[in-house]
Amino acid sequence: MKVLLVNPECPANTFWSFKHALKFIYKEASNPPLGLLTVAALLPEKWDKRLVDLNVTQLRDTDLQWADYVLISAMSVQRDSVKEIIRRCKANGRKIVAGGPLFTTSYDDFPEIDHLVLNEAEITLPLFLADLEEGIARHIYTSDEWADITKTPLPLWELIDLKKYASMCIQYSRGCPFNCDFCDITLLYGHNPRTKDRAQILAELDSLYMLGWRGTVFMVDDNFIGNKIKLKQEILPAIAQWMSDHRYPFSFYTQVSINLADDEELMKLMTAVGFETVFIGIESPHEESLTECSKVQNKRRDLIAAVKCIQKAGLQVQGGFIVGFDNDPPSIFEKQIEFIQKSGIVTAMVGLLNVLRGTGLYRRLQQESRILKEGSGNNTDFTINFVPKMPRETLVNGYKKIVATIYAPEYYYQRLKEFLEVYRPAPKKTVRVSMLDIYAFIKSIFVIGVMGKERRYYWKLLGWSITKRPAAFPLAVTYAIFGFHFRKIFEI
Ligand code: SF4
């Protein structure tokens, strides 16, 4: 059997694509398709496997003609590319197997797909494979159970060229104990965080190390601190030992909930092993909007103080923000701008509320006949897929004002300085400066420092950093490059 695994293209102009920043370091994509690489490892060993990631290369007709089956995994944001891949598979007479979040929540949008292997592949893929062997493969495979991820195999890294990506990925856990009503993570992975064990995580670190990877590793969990006790007692100490034994080859970033700020010990352990950045869903500074979306962990706390506490502990905070809640007052746009500026969250992903199929929010708005179309999965594309309480034009214009303000050079560099003044990173165990870092710096001088309209702010920041915070100089350059990307995608 010959199987072609295809990762559809993510639109280039999305916030998280970092497309305009990746050009500075000669990378094609931020992250490899970890889900597909894991699925590849679940397929029979004797099958021939190839992987085409449309974010780093093209799909040729000869690739399709080689394969007996084309296997696609996708998220909502990849929907348009999925449609095109299906069209080409049909034109080439190939059979398609599909799974992943997009198909699990919206399988009825894809009747052309031959086999839909939904929910978690560890459970449904073996059922499909057994039926395929018997010649009785069905159209849909689903399951209500959650997989035991201590049995999940190592991703088949050899199917990709690691050099094309800015970061590698490891999944430690699935599931989140919280219940934010717009989020589909608990629908896809449940509330009870399931974790891999110590030996698996060390094997994943080993496998990336053996392949020569050095640099950033994204722990892709939706909430890395869902099970704090296991992290503190078992996983982080084991990673710390491994990192020390291997002379600190990686730095890590991940996604967490704001209650990380309440646990000094956990923050210390994370920074000690090399965690540098965390993404946190802040969503809104307006308490009633947090109540509306059941973001209980963010309520009744000083969110700015919590962010600063995490930054002081040595972790950069990226933040997610949403406008469009029913309870958002007309002043929400100003409140969001003020909050973001004061928090020093440089990478602030502000999005219009996007209603994803299957979520609590979707069910509520459907009952109120307020769903207009499928969500794009791209929170920053200025589209709204439901009828908001606020006049639509007010909402879109207010949203545009937020992004035009916070990414304008004056505001962006002011926020960046605010962050660098507070941020207290753990001392680096090893300092590695690669040729790519040097290229990126030189390129930033020409693209931002000479040709960019933000050049005045760029030079002022570099001057300030050299004199006041020299250790933060590389970070100042990195964030200047990120700012360039954000301004490009929002066309500021
Ligand atoms: S904390 Fe994050 S992952 Fe968990 S339910 Fe809320 S939005 Fe989803």
C-alpha cells in the first residue's frame, strides 16, 4: 500500500503563520504537521509513506498518481486548501481518507471523501485499517472514547525536512479542565487532561536531538498545565535532567491558562528547563464578557498583575483577545487597547469572535437563530459568522481600530519596551548564535531599519536595548521582526 499524507495549506496572511517573519530566517513554515506525522506512525510499518506539506512545498500530480490512498488531516483554517486537494484527488482518481479537527466537527461538509476517520486516530484508525484489510472499509469511523496517549507512538519525523521549519513540536497532553464556551478543545479532547508518560517525553526529546534538531520546540498542548502535579513531580524534573545531560539544545514554548501566575514553583521549574514563552487566552478585560463565555479562570483577578508576574518570572506572554461578545460595551475597543498596552503583551492576537461548530457557543447561537455560516478558523480575517448584538459595522470598525492601534509602530514599540523592562529571563545555560540569527539581524537592518516606516522606532529600541538591557538585544530584534509581520498581515 502506498499512502500520501497531505497537510493542506494554511492561508499565508494569518497571524500565526508568521510568514513575513519567517523570511528573515529562511524558513518556510513555523511548525511541522505533528498530527499527520503521528498518524503516519500508526499506519502499518510495511506501507510506503510519503508526506507533502503544502506550507513548505507543492503537491504535484505525480505525487497523487503514486499513491493508492491520499490521507488528509486539517483544521478549520485549512478548509479552502482541503477543497482544492479533494478536487485534485478526484481528478486523478485517488481515494481519500480524512481526519483531524476540521472533519471531526464538520464531516457532513465533505461527502466526496471516501473514508472519514474521525475523533482520535489512536482509536478509530485501527478500526478502519482492520476493515480495509477485510475489504469492508466504511465511510465513517467515530468514537466517544478518549485515547490512552501513553500508547501513542513517536512521530515519523523522517517523512519531513526539519530544516524547512522554524520550530519542532511535541505533544505532552490532550484535554483541558476548563470550559470556555467558544473553544472546541474540550469537544475534541475532553476535560480530563490525559498525559504522556516520562519515558515517552524523553524519547521524543531524544528523537529530535538525534535528528540534529537544535532550537525551539513547541509543546503543542492546548493547556500544558492541565495536570500540574504530574508536571511538577515527574515531567519537568525529568526534562531538566535531560536538558542538562544534553547541554541545553532546546528552548520551549507552550500554551497555558492564566492560573500559571498562582504557582511560583511551577513557573520556576518551567524556566529552569528552558521554557521561554507561553500563550494565554486572556480574551477580555471586561468581567461580564468573561462570565458570558465561562472563562472562570480569568475572573475576579487582576489580569495585568498576573501577566506581569509571569513576565517577571522569566516567561514571555503571548495573549489571545476577543471582541464580539454579547456583553461587550461600546467602550470595549478602548478597554482592550489600554489593557494590551499596559500588560506589555507584545504578541497580542486580537480576533473577532468566531463561532466554531459543536461548541457551547455554537449551540446557544443556533437556538437563537444567529449563526450565519461556518467559521473560517482565522480569527484575524475581519469576518463574522454570526449575528452580533453590537451593530456589525461598529464591531468591525472597532476591531480594525484595535489592530491598527496596537500594531502601529508607536504603540507596538512602546509596548515592547514596557515588556523588556519587566521581563526577567532565567540566565541562559548556553548561548548559541547561529548563522541564521546573524542573517536575520542583518536583514532586519535593511528591511526595517532602512526601508521600514517604523525605522525610527527600530533604531531607538536597539539603542535603548544596547545601553540599558544588552542581554535583551536579540529579543528586541526578534520582536521588531514580529512587528513587521503583524503590520503586513493587518496592512498597517
Ligand atoms: S482554557 Fe483554553 S483550551 Fe481550555 S477551554 Fe479555555 S480556551 Fe479552551
